[in-house]
Amino acid sequence: MKNDIKKYFAENISDYLKQEKERKELARNSLLTEALKDYMAPMRGRTELNILEVGGASGVLLKDLVDLGATPVVAWNLEIVEEYRNYLVDKRIRFINASIFGNSLTTGYFDFVICRYGLHHFVGDTVSKTIESQKEALREMARLVKPGGILVIEEELMERDYASFCLYFLSRLFARFGLQLKRFGINRGVMVFFHTKKGIFGLLDKQNIKYSIIEEIYPKVRAGFVNRALFLFQKSYPGIFIFRIDK
């Protein structure tokens, strides 16, 4: 999977840079940034806050959190694509070239662990392997959070399970034959498995992760025809889940 993602990055560098510029312009006023600001505020007076983003790309969100300034933030970007190091938007971000799987990071080290639009990329050759992969990823993220710390998952959500399965098998077919359909978000070598809201909670509930949901945010985004066609004419919508990890 790592080689596929690195190959995808090399093939789509121009698109990536354009997208990162757009994210940089939007990030500061994003609902997630504002929400995390509220959760960081009660921690004023702490020596520092350690915040890890899983698959943080160029670190746009991390930069904004560092710039909030109420409490010193040590920002960590866990990213399997080494090339992203060259595109970090802030030198204060500490880059870790590693995967969430089999990492050597210290248990309970981070005050916040964030994964934005990454969970659907943790896939396997079958649906069952995909579910196990996503469960393992969440289990590792929860392991890294301090007792009482915050885990944030931001994902595109499906309304119906059947659309999740259809899109997964379509992306697997395209990946197998090296095909892509950029207009519909299906890129060469990239497989995806999106969940419904119930599916996200199911990944956590089926393993020994003690958590409480403290906020759910659903940004209002109007889906265009392409997005509706991509998800087989079922509405998809972004969701942000903020969990407190209890250990």
C-alpha cells in the first residue's frame, strides 16, 4: 500500500499542490480548527500540548493549531510518504516518516490525535481485511492518546452501506487494471472504503476501546452531480467526530 500511495503522489503532484493551496486558504476558518480551539482552551497553563496528525500531508491544519498560541503546541505529522516533508507549510512541524501500522510511537503520548480523510484509505484485498485494517488503525490511534485525551476522525460519510461496498469494488477493479477516472475521484492504484456514520462507530465498538463521543459536526456542503454520481446517487456528507479516550 505504501508504494501505491507514493506512486500516486508522484503522478498527481500538480493536483496535490493546487489542493494544498486551497486547503491553506480554508483551514484557518474551518469548523474543525474552531472546534479544536475550544478543546485546547481549557488546557491553558500546560507546558505544552502534543498534537499528532495521521497522514497530515503538508501540515496545513497543524500549522493553524500551532498558531493559535494559547498553549505551546508541539505538532507531529505521521506521514508514510517521505516526499511530503518537502512541502511542509511550517518548519515547526515535526515530520515522522512512518505508517500508523507497526509504528514505534509511545503509548499515551499525545493530547490530540487527528485523522482527516484517511480512514477510507486503510483497505485490504477483501472487505473483511479492509474492516480489520481500519479497526487496527483506530486502535493504534487510540493507543497513542493520553488518558482523557482527544481523538478526532473526519471522514466523508455514506447514507447507505451498499454504496460503500459498490465504490470499494469499483476502486479495487480500477486499481487492479491500473485505470483511473479522475473526474469521479477514482485514481490509479488507490482503493477506498467509506462508511456510514453507524459504520464509523461500529469500528470502535467492536474492539476494546473505551471512549465517549463529545461532539459531532456535520459541515453543510452541497453535493454536486459528480459527487452524487460517485456515490451511486446516494448523498454523501462530511462528518467530524470528536472522541474522548478513556483508559
